[in-house]
Amino acid sequence: MKVTEFSIKRSAGMSMVIMFFIVLGLVGYSRMGADMFPKTDIPVITIVTTYPGAGPEEIETQVIDPIEEAVASLSGLKRVTSSASEGMTWTVLEFSMSTDLDVAAGDTQKAVDAILYKLPRDVDKPIIQKYDMNAEPVMTMVVSGKLPLPETYRLAKDRIKQRLETVPGVARVTLQGGKQREIQVDVDRSRLEAYGLSINEIITRLKLENHNIPSGRISEQQNEYTVRLLGQYSSVEEIQELRIPLGDGGSVALKELAEVKDSYKEVRQYSRLDDQEAVGIIVQKQSDASIVDTAKAIRAEITKIQKTLPKGVNLVIAIDSSNFINNSLADTKRTLIEGVLMTGLVLLFFLREWRSLLIVMLAIPTSIISTFMMMYFFGYSFNMLSLMGLSLCVGILVDDSIVVLENIHRHLKMGKNPIQAAIDGRGEIGMAAIAITLSDIVVFGPIAFMQGMVGQFFRQFGLTVVFATLFSLFISFTLTPMLAAKLYKKPGNGEEGNLYTNGNGSRGRSFWQLLSTKLEHIGGWVVTFYRGLLQWALGHRWTVLGVVTLALAGSISLVVMGFIGSGFMAKTDNGRFIIDLKLTPGTALDRTDKAIKEVEAKLKHIPEVEHYYTSLGKGGNDWSAKSGSHMGKIAVVLKPKAERQQSVFEIADEVRSWGKNLPVESFTVTEGGLPGMGDEPPIMVEVTGPDQDTLVEIAAKVEQVVKSTPGVADVTSSWQGLGQPEVQVKVDRLRAAQHGLSVGEIARALRAGMEGDVATLYRDHGKEYDLRVRLREADRSTVVDLSKITLTNNRGELVQLSQIAEIAPAKGPTEISHKNRDRLITIKGTTTEAVGALGDNWDKIWAKMHLPPGYEIDYYGEIKDQRESFADLIFALLLSLLLVYMILVILYESYLTPLIRMLSLPCGAIFM
């Protein structure tokens, strides 16, 4: 009560208090960033390890098993999944929500560092990263033009990449495709044998001869000199003349044994934009940076970079995640403004005069702007959830002020002056206004403190509503009665209750009086209709109860019978989709390219397609991409919604049908998820167990069930069988020992001969390039060539690989996955149906399969997220109902009356 009296009697002082909130709110508004979703601390850490040339089985035993064993004892660890494909492995660690992710990342780094000595020598150091849904790629662009591809790559790496990395908010810039410079030493096997040397000796010599080493200092009287050994290679010619020691004490020039050339790395991946070969540039933002601000800064930098590029070279943005976010946030902001204006129109209809309308329309933006201050202090951003909270609470913001104004009206009609009417009117319903506000707070407050990912998502949503509601209560106690006391007039003589009269009682014919007269007729008709409906309902109580009960039962039955499905997140047309294409494992890159070009040719004829970005030799999503010559990926970007006739789902269905006529083993189309949510399909069924053969049998049954489910498409299994052609070299340890050779020496020579070994780095004008040693192509093209690889033992004897190993063609798996150290097979698929009902139906089928002990069928992705989230939401709903009841008991001082009031809540389900 005192705060209201203070605001009326000291209106200038209260105006400054309110202006304080407004100014800070505007400052917060100008400094808040924009993202698709709130910043979340999802406790997930990824470990990415590359092992060039290695197959899945070698990676499983030599890389995955040591890493999984090292991290198994980490505190708070819930789930460990790993996936090994050709040359690469991913290990994903999921921790409990209470885990401090920074501490977990540090512990993971220490655990992995402790077992680095157990990993193969050629394995790249594992990269450990915290997963951040807001740190996914912001933008993908391509560099293309008239320059040769190697020149284009060098331009992208040395000029464009460096400049983009300096843009505020950018965390990492990676390149795809192109040709990279490499110094190659192609060894002639026959000459190597003639001189009694092995390829390992050449690698060792190249490494020893390439050093610049500080060697101390010399002090002479008044001068001091540093001594530095300059032994790095300065030219390719110098490498050619390098002397290789022989067993008899002599030496031979490297050029006599191998061809040394300045060339390019073997191309295993290509990138194209709209059929034009190019170099792709993928930009990731920092986790705490605004995606919108970062993308804006990148576009500004691109404009500057384009001016410095050679004529005919273009830097084109292929995929820009900020576009969808900008459009979504703009729609949400527009909805917020429209909500405020529509609220004003509704209030005009009921209040029918400008003073009350002005007061309420000032109260709404004042509460919203003040809320920006709290959002800024709490580190929030403008995102779908926070803006949704503001949009939702527009109606809530006017509740308190309308209740106060209506009671002030009543006191004015009693003949009180505006000041006294404002004080008394607000004082009478103060408790009711507080109860209204607290009811809103206890509904949205528990949402903000839910556990799990939903709690992370909805914290900004719930607390934004709470902040706005509390400010609306403050405004209704201060600004609203203050303005009412200033603007309202005491009714004139003979016109009691009419607020539109002037000081001497004359009515006049102002615009507002005419508008009020018209609206009063409409309002009178509405009141008459409602009064009649109410009287009829009171006279036919059992009929009303029966109709409401039937309507409620019918609404609930729609959910129970499956007419209304359930899912984790609504499907959204974000204007892009991903095509993943796989041929038979072992297919050459050229054949895969031919199949992809067939798809590209068809995409040209879809008028809604704006761009398509092709990655050949790569599949999967951006943070767990798989590589292989038999796979490819096309990211298709559509034109804006206003410029196309079909939705992304209709176009994706059309493209999905092409797979039936293509010579491919797998052809999947996934509609792009929301930024930060990844591009994984909505259906992911996991089958785990200890024995591979039994696991494959169970997974095949699961795959068949998923395929036969109506509405499910693009069903694939992570297990592709033993389809990867390979040549297996089995070392005879006894014979190897007799020749004085170890498995490690054999493996090193074999890898160096076939894949090549980066012996050292060649430095030129401040840049570093790999110096790779391997057999020339003519000596490594057949299985027979493989058997002729030679090694030198400690006695200087030459030993052929065929003498100490059995060499035979075979087939191996294309991908091996683990879940909590058990073998894992994942069945994936897409659907336009609600995933909740699918999971419930499949649970009944799995129960009838009677799995052997140790085997399990579980869900991941949307089905799992939905089940966990619904449990949290139901708990929050029940808690909110209990708290609302407690507040109403306090308000009414009754246990029964609140129950009667709350019986209306279930009826809200009728119109859902």
C-alpha cells in the first residue's frame, strides 16, 4: 500500500525509478546476443582420433579399447559410445547432468594422455572437445574459380582461412577438398634390394638429416655469439643428393634409390558447389558467441576478402545457419509485437476509452523492457525459448493492471477523487493481484528448475516469464495507479460514472465518445448473449457437465488411440536437407563420383533448389563424419519459403524416391534439423551385446521390424557386414624371430611401403609440408607387390615379407561401434510421424523377442529425449498444480474453494 501512495504522491521520484529499469533494460537489449537456443552445458565430451590407413578392426583393438579402458573410471560417466571406420574413430562420453563439464574435460584429457604410449606410433594425438550445440558450424562457404585446384587450396589456406580466424566469435576454420602440397619420395623396390637396404632405413636417415639445432654460445672478449646448426633441407635437389649409408661402409645418393618430387597429397575427398569443383571452408563459432553476430561479422569480412582475391576467384556462402535463426527470431519478435497490439485492440473493446487503454499499453512495454535488464544480468540471449516466454506472457502482463484499473473505476463511480480512488482501488485488490502473479510464478518457476536437457532448454523460458510477471506486478502497484490518478477525471454533476465528461459536466462529441458508444452496443450484445448462456447453463447443470465430460473424454481418447502423437520436437522447415549415399565398401572414388553426379543432375531440375554442396569421400554429420571412397554427402539448400511451392518435406520425399533407381547400397535423405540439433535421423534403435554374430542376428530382426512399420523410411543399419575388401598380413612370429625381426618393425615397413610414412617436414618460406616416403606406385599396386616388400634385420640381411608372413585377401567390417564397451549396432530411420507412438509399439515387440542374457535393445535420439523430457515435464506440471492450490488456499482461506476453481484446468485439454 505504501509503495502505491509513494508512487502517486511522489510521482516524479517513482518515474525515475521506473526509468532506471527502462534504461538498464534498453542497455541490456542492445548488448544481448542472439542464438537459436539457450546456451546449454550438455555434459558430453568427444574424443576424435585419426589413424590414416587403418581398418576398423585395428582401430578397435589398438585405439578404442585403450581409450575406453582409460576413461571408464571417470566420475559421473553414464555412457560411452565409440565408432571406428576407415582411418578414424570417435568416442563420445556422456556424463550426468550434475557433472562440471570443465572438470570432466580436464579429467578426460589426463586419462587419455596417460595411455598415449599404448597407442600406435602413427596415430594422431586424440582431440578432446566439449560438445556445445551452439558451437556447431555457423557457415559453409566455397572458394572456386579459374585457378588450378592446388592454387585455390593454397589461397584458401594462406589468405582466407587466416583472415576468417581473426573474426570475433570464430573458434575454428577447417578446409575440405582441394590439393595439398607434399614432398614425395617414391622408392624403387628393385634398387632398394640391389643396395641391400630397407625403406625403414631411408625414413630414419631423412629424419636424422633435417634439423636446425641451437648448439650453445661463444664468448670472445666483448662479444657473445650463439652457435646454431643449420641442417634443414632447403630444396628438393638437396634431398635428392642426400647420402644413404650402406652396410659395407659406402653410401648412395637418394636419387639413385627413389624419385623425389614436389607434388600433392593423394586426394581422398572432393568438394563441389553446384557441379563446380571447389575448396570448402567450414566455420565454427565460439561456444559463448552469438551465432547471429558471428555470421554478420563473417559476411562483412567476406566482402573485404573478395576484393583482395584474384580476378575470376569467388568466395560463395553455400550454407548459412544464421539465416534460419534470423528468420525464426524475426518471426518471434513480430509475434510479440502483434500480441501487444492485439491486446490493445481487445482492451479497447472492453475498456472503451483512451485513458485506460493508454495506461495498459504503457504497462506492457515497460514490463517487457525491464525484463531485458534481468535477462542481461543472468547472461541470457534472444533465442526461441526466451522470446517465446516474452510472447506468452504478454497476456499475463496486463492481468494485474486491468484488475487494478477496474477497481479504480469502481471507486471513481462512488464519487471519490482520482487520487483517493487510485489508492483505495489498488489497496482493495492488492492480495488478489499478488495471488495472480504468484500463480503464474509457481506454474513457470518449476519449469526453470527441471533436471536434464529440458531443464537446460527451458530455464530461460521459465525465468523470463517469472521476471516479466514480477515486473508487471510492480508496475500495477506503481505506474498504473500513478497514471490513473493523473489521467482519470472525477465524474461531473449529473453524469456520475461517466469518465468522458469535461470539468463542467458537458458531454461533448469526441471521437472516443463516439467509439465508446459503438463498442458499447457490441459489448451490450455480448453481455446479453453471455448472460443468457449462463442462465441456461445454470438451469441445465447435468447437461453441461455431461457435454464437458464427453468432450474431455473424447479429447483424451484422441491421444490414447494414437490420433495425436507425441514427439520431442516439432518438425521444422529450415530449408535444407542432407543426402547420404553409400556404394559397396571398397568402391573406387571415381565410381562413387559417377553415382553422385547422377543425383546432382536431378537436383538441377528442382526449381526450389538454390545450392547443393557435395562432399565426396565423406558421410555422416558434421561432428562425426565418416570417410571412405564408397560414400558421399550432398547438403541441399532450398530457396526461401516465399519463393517455393513445396515444403522441404515434400521435396525430400521426392528425392528419397530416386534411390530405387541408383546403383547404390544405401541412399538416405534427412531433413535438416534445427541449428545445433544436428542432422541425425529421428529414429535410432540401439542393439548391444557381447558376441558379434548373435548381435548381428538380433539387429537384423530389429531392422526388419523398423522397416515394416508404416511411415518409416530410409532404414539403415550401422552394421554393413564383412563388406570391406582387404588384404590381411598374418605374421609368423617364429619365422620372424628367426630372421631377427619384430612385429613392430614389420608393421612399420609395411605401412611405409603402402600408405607411406611422413619421415619429416619440409619447410619453405615459413610454411611446413609433409615429406612422405613410400614405394613407387608400380611397386605397390598388387598383392604380389605387397609380398615383395623387403626388410633389413640387425645382421644386415634382406628379408622379404612373404618369408615371414602369410598374405591373403579377405573382407572386414566397414564400421565397428561400441556402447559401454559392448559391441553396438544402430538401426536408423526417418519418419514424419510422432516418434512417441513408434517407441511404445516397438517396446511390445521387443518384449516378445526374449533376448539372450547380456543383450539389450534401447533407443537413442528423439525417442529417448522425449521419454526423459516428458517425465520431467509431468513432474513440473504436478508440482505447479500443488503450488497453485496452496496459493489459492492462502487467498480464499478455504480448502474446498480452490479445488472447485481448479476443476476448470482439465477442460483446457478439450481445445488442445
